[in-house]
Amino acid sequence: MLIDAPKGLKDVVVTTTRIGDVNGAAGYYHYREHDAIDLARTRSFEEVWFLFAEGRLPNADEAARFAEHTAGLRELTASIREVLPAIARSGCTALAGLRTALSMVPSRPMWDAPMNERKADALKVSAMTPTILAALHRINRGLDPVNPRVDLSMSANWLYMLTGLEPSTWTSRAVEQYLIATIDHGFNASTFTARVVASAGSDVVSAVTAAIGTFSGPLHGGAPDRALEALDLIGSPDNIDAWVRERIEQGDRIMGFGHAVYKTEDPRARLLKEIALEQPTALTEFAVTVERKVTELLAELKPGRQLYANVEFYAGVVMEQCGIPREMFTPTFACSRVVGWCANALEQSEDKKIIRPVARYTGPEPQVGSPQIGSEQLR
């Protein structure tokens, strides 16, 4: 018996998970039993990464050993370093280049690999992702890649590899909080993609590269820079009303507003807004003005829709404040989300049932009784 699912599988439960969940009505999400925003406020990225890898928060000794171990996995192999210039010259985006480079990382199919090997592959892929992305960015700009440093935290090392300069304490912590808040977020499209690949018994690298392809779409991870571009297009507070009304009349989306799950304020946007206001700039103040006015206009023009600023809106503001180039906004997002993809792929690998839905055919009626093909036609 076929069951018709709603478009986009909205509200369809496809499996169970112990990793985390999103309560869109309450404006809340969690990793395991922990409030994700509380973790972003109080923990390091490595501690939360440990939570995703091991299912619990580490003690102080475990956190230190885990940070040391994962820092040691950041270095790229010689074979990957050698191909990065060719990837960069191809003209592809950083995320597309990441897919290509990660494909060179050996990874055994999860179907028959013991869990300790699957976890090792997941840690390796997650640790190498920022190194690959930063190297591709610098090569594209005619600069030499910056080797990772094992004495820096994940967020500080990311900024160091991008710029070649050790970041300030505030900048490093601001980026770290953003990264923690974006590790996982329910069964979004890229996470679901990773789990589909894992359900086939494939390897961790394949699950992650497939997820990256989904994630790169502007309706998913590729929106922080577009939200900031909207601020550029508006230009000044006097233009907000006319700009928003024109977008809505044309049926365009207001990038940085609205979410498929949240029916209230996005808690990630609230956190990032607070971070941005710790060291406010003209951009920060303008963004706050735009957010307030756009929210009012959306309530007026789309009554009952409950559209608020989402994570992309203030993510772009914070990353701009921290000196991250706009073309690296979405890759920065990927540096954290890869940890969530790996956790989901590993969890899915424990279920030996492949994800295999069906489609309802709506094309032309098939021709019944096709003529037989003679043996002479087969030669």
C-alpha cells in the first residue's frame, strides 16, 4: 500500500535519533539532553564535538585529550595538498572543492567497518574540513596555504588559517559560539542526505560529500552572504519599506527571514544578535534596524505567517565583524555542520535497513504489450 507524503516530507517521521531535536513552536533546540544555546554560551567547540562523538560531555581531562587528538588530525596528507592548486584553478566554489578533496580521504564502508573505525573516519573528516577550505580560499587569492596549529582551538585555528594572523580572544570566541550553535539542527536536508547515504552501508566520506552538495544550495546553508547582500541593497533605513514591499510583491524571499521549522524567533539568531552587539559597529546597528522593520512589514503583508530573522541574518553580521570574507561564510558553517553530519551518519549506520522510498508515477500512460524483439535485432 502506497502512502502519499506531503511535499518536502513535512512533518513525516522517518526514523528515531538520540542526537538532538528542534521544537519549532517553542523556539528551542537541543543536542542530546543539553540546550544547544546554553552549550554555545558555556562550552568550547571541542567539548561539544566530544558530545556528538561520544554521546556525553567530557570531564576536564577527557576534553583536553580530545582537543589534542583532533588538533593532530588537522594536517592534510601530501596527496591532498598536491591536488589543491588544481582544484582551486578549476574555478569551483570552496564547497565544491571540499567535496573533491575529501573524496581522496580513505574511508572504509560503514557496512562492515567496526564502530571504532567509523568514529576515527568521522573525526578525521571533521578535523580536515577546515584545513581544506582555508587552503582552497588562500590559493584562490594567490596566497600560500597556512598550516594548521595544534596549539589553537578549532575556531582560532580556522581564523588563523584563513588570515595568517592569530585572532583576538573576542573574535575567536564569537566564531566558536556560532560554530557550536550550528553543529546540528534536526533532520534538515543535508543531514537527511547524509543518513540516506549511510543507510546504503557507504563510507563516512561519501555521506559527508553528499551532504555538502545538498548544503551548498541557497535554500539551505548558502544564505548568510545573501542575507548580508540584502543589507547592502537596502542601503539605508529610509529604503527598508520600499525594498521589502517590492520583494514581497514580486514573490521573492527575504533572505535571512523565515524558517521551515521555527514559528517563533530563531534562538540561534537571538544568540548571534547578542554576540554582534557586544562590539557593535555601524553594520550591527543597521542590521538591528532592518530586522525590526522587516519583521513589522512581514507581519503586515503576510499575516499569520510568523516570519522572524533566522540564523543566517545575524550570522553574516557576526562573520563580517570577525573579518571572514563573505565567500567563506557558508564554508564556515560547513566547518561545524560536518560534525553533525558525521554523528548522524554513524547513528544511521547502526540500522541495517536502507532508506528506499517510492515515487508515484504521473507521466504518460505506459504502452502495454510492447512488440517482441527478435533474436536478429539483438545482434
